[in-house]
Amino acid sequence: MAVIAFYLIAAVVLVSALSVIMARNPVHSVLWLILAFFSSAGLLVLIGAEFLAMLLVVVYVGAVAVLFLFVVMMLDVDFVELKRGTLRYWPFAVLVGIIFAAEIVLASVIGTADMETNFDASPGAETNAEAIGQVMYTQYLLLFQMAGIILLVAMVGAIVLTLRHRPETKRQNIAKQTSRRRSDAYELKDPTPGQGI
Amino acid sequence: MIDFTAMILTVGPELWLVAIALIGVLVGATLKDRFNSVSIKFGALALFAAAAFSLMNYEGGEAFNGLVRTNTFVNFAKFVSYVLAGFALLTSEGFLKRHGTIRYEYSLLILLASFGMGMILSAADLMTLYMGVETLSLSSYVLAAFHRDSAKASEAGLKYFVLGALASGMLLYGASLVYGFSGSTEYAVIAAADPSIGMMFGMVLMIVGLAFKVSAAPMHIWTPDVYEGAPTPVVAFFASAPKMASMVVFANVMFTMFGDVIDQWQLIICIIAGLSMIVGSLGALTQTNIKRLLGYSSIANMGYALVAVAAGPELGAGPLLVFLTLYVIASLGLFMGVLAMRRKGGMVEGINELGGLMRKRPVLAIALSILIFSMAGLPPFGGFFGKWEVLSAGVEAGLMPVVIILVLASVVSLGYYLRLIKIMWFDEPTERFEAVDGPVTITVLLAALIAGILFLFFISALSGWAGTAALGLAG
Amino acid sequence: MSNYVESLGQLWGPLLVLGQIALFTLVLLLSIAFLLLLDRKVWAGVMMRKGPNVVGPFGLMQSFADFGKFLLKEIVIPAGANKTVFLIAPILTCTLAFAAWAAIPVAPGTASGTSWVISNLNVGVLYLFAISSLGVYGIIMGGWASNSKYPFLGALRSAAQMVSYEVSIGFVIVTVILLVGSMNLTDIVNAQEGGIWTWHAFSFQHFPLILVMFPMFIIFFVSALAETNRPPFDLPEAESELVAGYQVEYGSTPYLLFMLGEYLNIVLMCALMTILFLGGWHGPFALGEEFVRDHPFVNAFAGLFWFMFKILFLFIMFAMVKAIVPRYRYDQLMRLGWKIFLPTSLVAVLIVSGYVVYLGVQS
């Protein structure tokens, strides 16, 4: 049962990954990519890493791919036009692809590493989430924090490169608005008739 | 529980830097523009303190369950990198102010980049290495495009980013192969593992990634463009501190992780070194922009440094440190010279504009000449001794072909170095130069003093330190 | 013969699941039909109108009439539309909305620690979170494939809005997970056993935490409004600006699927709030262990009643909000999500984790 499921899902992953690069419309490419992500999450479930699988869906499918889709939809580039020149690069691309494939095949055929080793998705714990939780903040504390620093750098960088203060734009100051009282805005006068204020 | 002592002993300077950077973010968010100018000094001070910190715990240690491990070899590099980064930061204030782009994020990015340098130097695990490389690179991409309104700077940043991402991918791919075939990400375990073919594939891919980071040929394409396009103080930073750090990391990775299979990678490194020297010295000959010229010169110099790497840990580690230290000091000094050359209406970057510098500003001209001679490796100056050490290491290791290329490349490079000298000393002066910022002058003079005279007093000590520092590798 | 029995036994498991799914679907569809009517009735009531009252007694059959109408209409696909994506979008929305219900436990099982649920996932909360984060695709695909301005703008708005509010929803869920120490929805419900004061919204068993958890409940409620594109956050379909947002070009069955998916999602959010904060199937007063042991079925149906009652209560709240609160402006919406909810829920995560580590009784 699990084997059938594996081959089924793996086939979907491969087909959708292939379609990512074959699709004519870039938006379709991204949609295929999403399918590939989603099916990869299925593969993760099969090996018992359900926590990782859900994270993959939440992070990659739910957030990253949405932004991809955003960018691709907004750009509205005529990709058929763009792709016209790519034919020239095909031989080179195929060459690089073949070299990489050959490397992997060679490495795994000649390599001495034990490829048959069974994979344990949750070593030393009942569930996958528990296993990750046990090492993430202890053994790999440094890496976890460094990942945070990388994100900080990305954030600072994005702000540096894109934020522009436009003094002429009008902004809403909510705190000022809500703290405004009636007495700040107007006062009641009692003018004598015929005299004015 | 967490062992704080070991943490401080091992990565104290990095923790300090990151703490300062985080404080800087908060202070900057509160003070906004009032923090801009202060942040530069604040950051430079923090970097100098970090340098002192790395000397205080010179022996190093191990922390975070073996994710980081330091020794004298890397602590030496840390010290030099931090000092240079501090100077590069300190001297950028005037330039940024004149271009109206002074923002406190600049110093934060330099601090975070320095944190990345420290982490790759301290790394004893592939994951730490990769994370550090990413921190350093990401901050560098942003720094390169810091003048976001200038088309050239944006182009430099984008080019750097696209190619750098590719190189990071290579590094990661290589690292994952190495991990897959050795069963661990720790340097020590990988070094002890049986070197299978798959692992060698991984090693080669890692070399490709690292060669990009030190801008060695044939992964050098980005260097001249980025050097030309990025703001000059940023380039001064790129050409000094990260160069030192990445090169030492390159050596560290090869020596500690693949030390036993030196016969597998010696040839690769030799080819990269030879190519870099040829490309660097021939490419520089035709350049008319001084920043591009210095970019090519840095490619050639990375080639020289790689000769020391190819010589292996016993012979090459000490000379590598000596050469790199003297090179990055001269390099920073020269870029300070570029910063100092300023006319009405902007910076001067064409080399012909240097004409008559001797008659207008003799002190600056003499200082720059000393630095150029030192970089060219002419005998009475510091650079010569660095090159000499590398050369003898190469000869001892029996790498005659690259040693011959090294000598030839040095001769060729004299061509463009001497052209600079000739323009400065004998050509007709053009317009007047404007006044120079204090920190820039001081840095140029300091660098020239070190490269010209002071090195005499400590060159023997330096090779001594470097020699003992290199011993840290073995222990 | 024995072989046959064995294979029948193997079949029994999948068949049971299929039966459960069919039952769930049927019940859900029926309840949606009446909830839709309820929604309109509440809205009408607030406006002092009568609401739908023609079809059947009190208009009870209104939804079925609408259903028939949508089903029988012609499906119109705009000429410039991307046909495949245009049709996949509503199907995806509806499928995902149904799929999420697979992990919702609706009533206590007869054995202790079990529940009536199709699939008792260990990472149930994450599963729901993941599925709901996929919901944005239906909208964005529909908006793009329509090849028209208003739908596209609506889709972009909606995607940005859903991605933004998902972040604070995630943090709110984390506070609950921290208190329970499990991501299993059944465990989360069982951790709130013992009366109204032990529900997470009040959490008297973790005494000072009511100050954190009740605001978290409110934040979750408001974020759920935004996540399901309900008023006052119905910017994606704001009729005064975008006609009907991503649904402009849809009609007949595809539109029906969109609407069905939307209401399923709303009810799902109500169910999730019930499970996370309002004690799931537990009534406001504990029934007592002995009673539960002696009458497991009574307990189960009481649980089912309470569960549905709470969902209904929350749904009426949703409907009331729609009737009472005016629509937000887009920048106000973003400000609320990023500048208020996100920091608040982040601080809450800090406080709750501090509580769990230093004071709490982690299960």
C-alpha cells in the first residue's frame, strides 16, 4: 500500500516538476510548482515526517509560492518572446544537465556510502515534531539563531534598498485620531444677540 | 546546560558584534536620522573591540556542541579582518555624507557582514559555514547596491546577487554531497571519513563555491563590475576584510576537512591559482578605471594566495597569513587613495585623472606610491616579503609551474602598477583636488607606513606569529 | 471462505472511512444551507427587514431554491479567460474547504481519549493551518484566470490579506499548543475538560493567563474574519470598489462552489475557535466521571450538541459583525494585522511560553 502510494506521489512530483519548466505560461509554471511542493509534502508524510510535511505546505505553498505567483502575475512579461532566444543556450544547458546527472549517477554507483540505510524520521522521540524540538533549541541553537540573523539582514537590506520617505504623502495617525476629544475640536460660545463674538 | 565560558572563548567577538548590531537596530529605529553619523563611529568602535576580543581569547576553543571551533590560525585572521573592517567603516562617513546616502543601516550591514566573516572563520561544521557565508553574502549584496539611485550600483548589486546565489548553490550542493557520503557535517568527522568518489565530487563543488567568494578565476567575472559599480567605501571594505576572511576560510576548509587528500585537490587549486594570476595581471593592463584595475589586481593577488593554499597546511598556512595581511592592508590603503581623489562635482575614477598628483599633493602621492610598490612586490617594501614567503612555500612544495607563473605574472603586473606611478609623478596636472577627510588621510598614511617602513620592525614577528598561528591548525 | 472474510475485514476500514466522509459531507451541506439562511436572516433582522420569507415556511427552503437555480444556469466562461485555471479555482476552493473537515473532532468517543473524527492526526492543528493557507490559491487563481481588472485586483487584495492574517493566526495557535503540549485536536479539547472556566478562552486553571488568552481569542476571532474575507474585511469583494472582486466573472455552478467553499471555511473557523478556545464538545459544566463512564453515548451526543451549539453561537457572532461594523479601508486592514495583532500575539507567545517553562504544568 505504502509502496503504491510512494510511486504514485513520486510520479506526480516528477511530472509536475517537469511541467514547471515545460509550461508555456509562467503562471502555469508556478501552479505546477505548487503541485510539486504539495506532493513532496505527501512524500514526507509517507516516511513519517508529518511535521515537516505540514511545515512545507504552510511555508512554501502557503507563503513563498503565493509571492512567486504574485510576482509572475504582476510582471506580465511576454515569455514566449523572451524564450525565443533560449534555443541558442539549449546545447549548453543540456551539457550542464548531463554533467550533473552523470556526477550523481557516478557518485552513487561508485560511492561507498550505504545507500540502503533506513531513514528514521523521528529519532529518539515518538513524533517527528518532538524529535526536531529536542535538538533545535539545544544542539543546533547557534544555527537557529544564525538563521534569524540572516532574516534580519534580509529585512534590513530590503528596507535599505526600497523604503523611500515621501514627505508629501498624508498619513493617518490613529493614536492622534482616537485621543482627540470633543473639547479639542470646538467650544460652545453663548453670544449675546446682535453683538457676535 | 549552556556553557557560556566556552561560547565566549570561541565566538565571543561574533556574539559581541551581533549584540551591537541588534542594539544598533533598536537605537536606529528610535533616533532615526540623528543616529546616522554616530552609528559609523559606534560601529567602528565595536569592530575594534571585537578585534581586541579575538586577541584576548587567541587560543580559541570549541562551543555549541562542536558547531564552532577556533584556533590561533583563524583568530589571527579574525583580528586582521575586524581591524580592517573597522577602518573601512570609519573612513566611509565623508563619502556617504557627500553623496547624501549616509544611513545608519550602512554600519549595521557592515557589522552583520563582519559577524558573517567571524562565523565562517569559526565554523567547524558545514552548516555553520553555509549560514555564515549567507550572512556575509547577503549583507554584501545590499552594500554593493547601497547607492540605490545610481544605475551602476544597482547593476553591481544585482550582478553580485545573481552570481553569488549561484555560487552559494554550488557550495550547498557540494556540502550536501560531502555530508551524504561522509555521514556527518562536522569537519572533524568528514576529515576522518573514507574519501569516496562522491565526497570528492562534493569537494570540487565546494571549491567552486569558495573560489567565487574569494573571486579567483574562472569564477572572477563579477569582480571588476562590482568593484566599479559599488560605492568606493564599500569596495574598500570588500577588498580588505572579507578577502582576508574568505581566503583563510578557503584554506581552513581545505586543510582541516580535506587535509588528508591533498593530492586530490592540489592540482585543482594550482590551476585556479595559475588562471587567476594570468587573468588578473593581463586583464588589469587595459583598464582605465582605477577601481576596475584594482579589481583585476585583487584577482591576481588571490591567485598568489592560492599558491600558498596549494602548498598544504605545513608549508602554506604561515605564508598565507603573512601575504594576506600585507596585501589587504595595502589594498585598503589604495582604496583610501581612491577615496581621497576628489574634485569638484564628484569622485575621480579614471586613472588619467591622477595626473600631477605629486605636484599638488606630495604626501598623498608618496603614500600611494609606497602602497603601489608594496602591492607590486618590489623589494624594499612590505608586499615583497609576503610574496617571497608564498614563493618559497610554493618552491618547497614542489609546485614549480605555478611558481613560474607567479613570477611572470608579477612582472606583467609591474606594467600597470608602474603606469599608475608614472601618471602620478610625471604627467601634467589637471584640475585641483579637494580637501580630504581626516580618517581617510590617516588610514592612507598608516597603511603606507606599515607597508613602507613599519613592517621592517615586525615582519619577522609577523611571520613568527603567523607561523605559530598556523600551528593552531595542527593542534 | 476465511479468505473472503479476511479481505472483507480489510475492506471494512476504508469503507468505514468512506461512510464517515459521506455522512460528514451530507451533514455539512445541510447545515450550510440553513446557516446561509440564518446569515441572511440575522442581517435582515439588524436592518429591521424580514429577510427571505417566500420559499417554504419562514423561507426555510430558500437555500435549496438558490441551489437549484445555480445548478440549472448556464456556465459562462469569458472569452479571454484561461479556461482550465478558471474552472479549477472554484473546485479547489471547495475541495480544500471540505478536506479541512477531515481533522475536526466533533464529539467525544465512547472510550476515553478518543473522539468522533475522520482522521485523528498528530499534527491536526498544523494540518488545518496548512489547508487554510492553501485556500488563497482558489481566489488568486480565479482572479487571474478571469482575465479582467476587477477580479485581478480583488485576488491580489485577498491574497495579501490572507497571508498577512495567517501570521497572527499562527501565533495565536502556538499559544494554545504551548498550553496543551500537543498538536492533536482531540488532546487540545480534552485539556479543557471540567467546565467553562477551564476553556482556553478563560483558562482559570492557568490563572493569570486569562489576561493573555482572552485577548488571543478575540484576535483569533478578528483574524478569522479577515482570513475568510468576511465583513468588515471583505475588501477582496468590496462591491463599492471592485464590483464583486474575484467573483465578478463567475456564475452558475462555479460561483456556487466558491460560495460553498467560503461558507464552509467560515464554519470551519468557528469550529476551530470552538476547539481551541471554547472547550470543543465540553459543556459549561462538567458531567462527572461516573456519568461519563456509565452513559458514554449520552455523553457523546451531549458533546455533539455542545459542539454544534458553540459553532452556531460563533456563526451568529460572525453574522452580527457583518451587519454592525463598517468596512475597513485597505491600509487600516494591513495596519491592524501587522502593527497590532502580530506584535500582540508575539508577546503573548513569549508570556505563555515563559509561563509554561517557569510556572506551568505541562502535560
